[in-house]
Amino acid sequence: MNYQAPRWLPGGQLQTLWPALFSRRHPGVALRFERERWTTPDQDFIDVDRLVPEASDEAPNSVPASTLPGRNAARPLLVLFHGLEGSSQSHYAQAFGHIARTRGWDFAVPHFRGCSGELNLAPRAYHSGDFDEIGWILSRLKAGHDGPLLAAGVSLGGNALLRWAQENGQSAAATVRAVSAICAPLDLAAAGHAIGSGFNRQVYTRMFLRTMVPKALRKLAQHPGLFNGERMRQVRNLYEFDNLFTAPLHGFRDTEDYWTRASARPHLRQIRIPALVLNARNDPFVPAHSLPRPHEVGSHVTLWQPAHGGHVGFASGRLPGHLLDMPDAVCNWLAQAL
């Protein structure tokens, strides 16, 4: 991807913030989703939003899985795993959905637990190395769709998707044709320290904790004694949050153990299906020095590392810009596997 940022959008911080807040996510008709609720193997739930084709009539907000449009179609299904505290309404999800619609692909956004607007039930949430959850979701989508599956993951979702591909090796090909990770924090320690310092801490850390801490406290009300509520109210960065909540609730010893075991970068040679790894070198969250080099990845992995783009930004065109060029380029790459 030969991305060049517009002259009016200089620097990684602005290339991250402006697209998320102001750039056009799609032209024309707004996207409409229909929601499925799935019961998980541990008797929790996740919500999956599927894109409704433009010609469809209005439908209820939540419908049985068997009635959803395109479920048995032979056309490709693009599955997008969102980032930290993201959803089907995130700017990048809307842009990918538009590109999928213009290509005649089906499109689905599975929500990680607690990210669909309703708190999940189990004493857990989601994390950057949640490859078992990724695998269960992809397997269920594959079972209900006659056409090929393609999968993309953004930020946290991209790292988790790569970890699934790494853990499954050759067998991943039975589920998806190709995967792509966009702006994934492949070295979680490097990314965690980057987002916890300077401007990043004042803006992005506060933004994430503004939703994560209240959800964690609601989880504590569901499951008293799960962690120390007073300590949670004093959390000031993602390192502390992961140490108190993410790591112990998901089987990790502490933040260091979680960041080490969940990082995708050390295992990129294990991937055996086509995998695109896209990272801007000026991403405020993902330092350029933490990105993999060509000799670190196997023959199935393609690295795109443009100089600009910020964190899931990649705005193009005249002010205020649009967000379609990056998902179009990624989908062009994924389509080669069809």
C-alpha cells in the first residue's frame, strides 16, 4: 500500500484523531446492520452484526440467525474483528462495510464480550490474545455460510486474529482463505508503554479508561470479589488495568505475562495461510521499532508498512477526507485468495 497522507493532515497524531472524528466513513446510503445473539460455550453471549444489503426491507433489530440475509449465499463473507472498545459503529468498521457492500460481499462484525452495548454475563471480558474466541466465532460463521470467508482485524482484533492463525497453522485454511491485521500492536509491551506515556496517556489512555473502568466495575457488581474495586477506581493507565483485570480474569499471571504471551510478533513464522500485516510507521500506539522486519516473517506473511497513516487513520482526499482507500486496498489484497 503506497499511502500518502494529504498535505492538510500532517503527523501521526492528527492522522489518528481526525479520521476517527471527522472524515467520511462511507458515501451515500448509510449502512444498516441486523444483530444475532450467540450463546457461547461457557453460557455467556456475544452479538454479531451483519450488514443488510441495500435492497432489503426494514427488519427488527434482533433476528434469528437462520433468517439473516446472505447467510447461505455463495458470495464471500468478510469478517471484521474490531479494536479495543470498538464496535460495528467504529469508523473503520463502517468504511470496511461500505467496501464490502460495493464488492457484493457479505459483511459481519462480531463484538467481543461487553462491546455491543450490553454487559456480558461471565466473569471475563476480552483481550489481545483471545484466539480461542476468534476460532469459535470463525468456525460458527463458516458453518453457516456456503461461500468463502475472509477475515480482517483492527488493532487489538488484528493481533488476536493473527494469534489464531499462528495457533492453527495449516488447519486455519479450512476456515478462512486469508487474513489481514490493520494497525495491530504486535508487540504488546512496546505498544502498552507507548500509549501510557506523554500525549498518548493524556488523550488515548483517558479515552479508553473512560469506558473500560466503569464496565469493569459493573462486572464486579455482577461477580462480587472478582477484583479489588478500590484499586480499579485508582487505575490511571492500561498497564495497571491489565494487571488488575485483563490478566487475572483471562488466565495470565500479570501484565508482563499477558503482554508477552498474547503478542503476535514472535510467532509470525507459524502462519500458514495468506496474511497481510499493515502498520503505519508513524502510528502513535505502535512504535516503528516494534514492527516486524521481512526476515522475521514466513513466506505466507505480507508486510505493508507505509510511512504515514497514524493508528487506523489513512484518510484520503480533500478536507475532511474519506476513509475508503485503506479498506479498499486491504480488500484488493484479500480478494487475491478467492
